[in-house]
Amino acid sequence: PSTLFRADRECELRTRSPLQLEKNIEFYAIRLQPGASLASAPHFEGTREMFSVARGRARVSASTSDIALSAGDTAHYRADVPHAIHCEGSETLEGYLIVSYR
């Protein structure tokens, strides 16, 4: 079962991993509306994220890097720096995010 973590006009974020795994590994399903972003402050040192696009187009920014993604693409990046997932284009972005803490 999933737990609704955030839901508003721009973003729906559902936790797909068991809560007892929090701060070890986390799995989320994400929906972002066109033009919306999911921005995060730096996590603990050594934290990494992997984001896979199921539908739509995304731009992932982490520190000074920007990565363009389309459906079927996956990016992995540092999450111990400011980072964000942006919905690009006119289609709703749907994807999956894994956060891995070290």
C-alpha cells in the first residue's frame, strides 16, 4: 500500500516503501503538473537519488548539473546538494524516485 505524502495542485507524492525503511531506502511515485517542480534541500551526506520517468518529460537539477529526461529514461544524482525535479512540456510528469541513504 502507498501513503499519500503530498497532494496539491502541482504535485502528488506517494510513499511506496515501508515506513520502517525510512532513512535507509525510500521509494516514491511522483506526479507533477506542467511547469511544476519538486525541490529539495540537501539530504544527509552521501545520499543519492534515482529518478525514472514513466510518462512526460523532466529536467533534474542537482547542484550545477541539469539532466533532461523523457519517458523510459532514468537519472541518478547526488541528493546531498540542493536538487529538484521539474516537469517540462505540456504533459503531466509521472515517475518513480528512489532515495538511498548511506
